[in-house]
Amino acid sequence: MRLILVGRVRRGCRPGRGGWSTGICRGEFLAASSGVHEGEDAVKALLAGATVMMMASALLQRGPEQLTRVRDGLASWLGENGYESASQARGSLSQAAVEDPGSFERSN
């Protein structure tokens, strides 16, 4: 799964050509750009800090009802693991949220 910075948004920021925001905006948003097919995939992306999950392949392969299955799987996992909301879980396992950020760096 890849996480990519998809844009910066601030209140009142107007979309430019193709819907992309123009000017300098506050607030970075990360997108899980591949590999989100099941609730477990959504959990991994959310814990890494994703705010958006792209699911085109899953929807084309399994139909729009896959959104409900992924949402339900995510909600179930969050409840079982003591999270009250997706916002609370978002980024909780990212490098910025851990006690020792150096542990995320490669050793080679």
C-alpha cells in the first residue's frame, strides 16, 4: 500500500483546474492509493495516517456494496480495539506518533 500526499486544504480554498486546490492551503491529507480492498486494509491505512482511501479496483471487482463491507470491517476493528472513532485511530502508528521515531528508520 502506498501513501501519497494528495493536497492541502484550508477553509475557503477554491478548487483550481481539475478540482485541485490553488494557492497555499493548510492541512495535509494522505491518500492510500492502492491495496484497499477489505476492512483490514482500511485499518492499516488509517493507522498509518491516511485521510483518504482510493478503492476503484475493489469497487470495480466487487461492486458498490464493497464500501459497506469495508466500512463495517473498519468499524468492527475500531470497536474491538478500544477506539471511539476513526479520527482517534488515524496516524496512531505513524512515525510521528511513536515514542521512538528512529525505530521506523531503515537499518541498512
